[in-house]
Amino acid sequence: MARKIGSRYTAHQILGRGSAGTVWLGEGPDGPVAVKLLREDLASDEELVGRFVQERTALLGLEHPHVVSVRDLVVDGNDLALVMDLVRGTDLRTRLERDRRLAPEAAVAIVADIAEGLAAAHAAGIVHRDVKPENILLDMQGPLGPGGSHRALLTDFGVAKLIDTPKRTRATKIIGTPDYLAPEIVEGLPPRASVDIYALATVLYELLAGFTPFGGGHPGAVLRRHVTESVAPLPGITDELWQLLVQCLAKAPASRLRASELAARLREQLPTLAGMPPLDVDEPDTEQEEDGEPAEAAPSASSAAAPSGRVRRGSVPLVPGAKPDSNRDTHTSMRVPAPDELAGGAHGTARVPRAAGAPRPGSARNRSATRRRRITLGVAAVALAAAAGIGTWAATSGDDAGATPQDTKNSAPTSP
């Protein structure tokens, strides 16, 4: 059913729902638009509405070929809406759910597009704060790029900042999606442009591997890995691309590249990646939790059945048991872990990828194989011991059978 959004726009059809609101296909004075209508409880928050109006100039002035432009911000009664360009295509999460992982050339081309969009935003003083596949749209109507990639655009600029008001999150909360949160956000530091670089590098890792470097399991465990674990190498990619990933996933924000530098370096990599097939790696098994038992992977909108029947792990919902929705928004607050909680995790390399079919060291599958080998070796040892005992008994029996009465007398005490 159609509904009016302010005096200039009409929303006709729901395109998707998320935790922050609903996206509608709408119509405006200049043609079709996408209208993101925020939740009513957000619209009734006077502090948020004030921030919404303050951000208007910055958001309306952000125009770039790889950014979904915000055309208008509407504040009308209970309606609080962002009116954006309509992109004819799909989001990157949907593409990942279909293909699981992309060829390196296509993955790098998509991420280079987004890095260029971020460079423009950062130059304007805007930090996205929620870069993830759900917020990357693929324009299916434009020409194809390197590796058959579609032009990529970053959407939802400003939404995380609008919702992240002091009243709503206080000093002990964080906003974002666990799999893509930079370590400094987990530790409660203010977000700078470098948090977008970390998140985008995480997206690149996911496009190449089919899983995020620190994701899987309980959100608290994911947050801790961002702070305490080093990223596991990906077999099969070039050294130059791997070094780029490592630098942009550095724990120290100052060590990461700027968005413009990342875009240029990725473009330089494209010729060396031409024709390279998607990586052939298995994603890690479920990590062990503190109780020593393997944890079940939390169901999420990005989960899909792997060929072996296991559930693939992607971004983890902050609210356990939350029902997935079509655009998988996760602008939800979560408590910042205390220092002792962050220090509680094992230090080392997280979730090590491996060649297809090979178990990861320390995984449930690997531990099971190790137990089987130990049992086999134990049974073999018992069998050998038994065989040796039988052989000794047989030899002793043979000696006794052929002994003389005097020999027998000398081998055992006799009664007086």
C-alpha cells in the first residue's frame, strides 16, 4: 500500500527490512528513489532528530560514482527518512550467498570501488562506521568491470552515526556488526576513518575466503578476536595482495592505509590477478569456547549450507535468535568488553584457513581425528604387548617341556 513520505515522495513497495528501519521503492519529483524510513521509536527521539537535521548538509553534499547519494532527508511528524538514489541490482551479501566466494580479480575490483567512495567520504569528514557486504550494492545495469565485476556502491552513510547518540548508547556501548568492527571500536575509542579501512579489508578477506577472519560463534568471542588474534594467512593469493590485507587489518589504526592509497594499490594488483580462479580453501570449524566444548555456529542471515552439510559462518547477529530480514541491518548497540574480558582469549592466529578437505589444527574435526589415531595406536600397542606375552609364554613352555628333571629341580624351590 502506498504511503506519503513528506510532501514530495510516495513510498510504493517495501524492498527490505532491517533493525534501523524499512527500505521502500518510492517516487519523487525526479523519478524513482529508495526511501529508508527509520523506526518510529527513532523518529520520536528528539536528540536523534536534531542530529539528523545537523547531518543534512554533509550527507546531501556527498556525491561520488561509488556512493549511493542521499537526495533528501525528511522529518515529517513520525516519519524520519533518508531519500536515496535507486540502484538497480543487488547487495554484495546476496552475491556471496549465491557464489560463496569470488575470483580475486572481481573481489579486488569491487573493494577498490568502495575504497574510492570512502576516500571521497573521508575527505568530506564523514566516517561510514558500518562497512559490510549488506551495505555494498552492485549496479547490474552498468557495464562490467575487471573479472566480470559490477560497479559497486556504498550505501547507508550516516545511519550508524545518527543512531549512535550518547543517550542511546552511553559510554559503554558500541554500534556496528561484530565481524567488521575495528579493535579500537571494541576497546571503546572514538571511530576515525581507519575503522572503515579495517572493515573494508575484512570484506575483501571474506570475498576471497568465503568467511570473515575473526567471525564465528558468540559475538563476544568475535569482538575479543579482533583485539587479541592475528589474521590467518590465505593460501593461494599473491604476496602483494596479502601484505595489503595484513596492513589494513593492523590492530594499530595508524598502521593502516588511507582509503585513497588502498584504492590505488588495489588497482595496481588487478593485472596480476586476471584469470585467477576463486580460492580453494575450507573455512575453519567452530572455535572452542571457554568451557572447552565446540560452540555451535550462530544462525545468521548470511549463513548457508556448505556442501558437507555444515553451516557456513558469516556475520553474526548481535541479538541471538533474531530473525533474518531481507537487507540484514544490524545497527544494534552492544556492551564494550572490559579489559580483563578482552585479555581472556588465547593469543595467536585466529581461525586458520586450510587446503580444501584438510582439518584445521585444534578444530573439533582435527581433535576427533587425533583421538581416533590415539585409540588406534593404543589398540596396536596392546596387541603388540599381548603378542609379546604369548611369545614369551610359548618360549618358556617350550623350554620347560624339553628340560631334564635336574633342570626342573634347579629352576624352582622344592618342598623339604
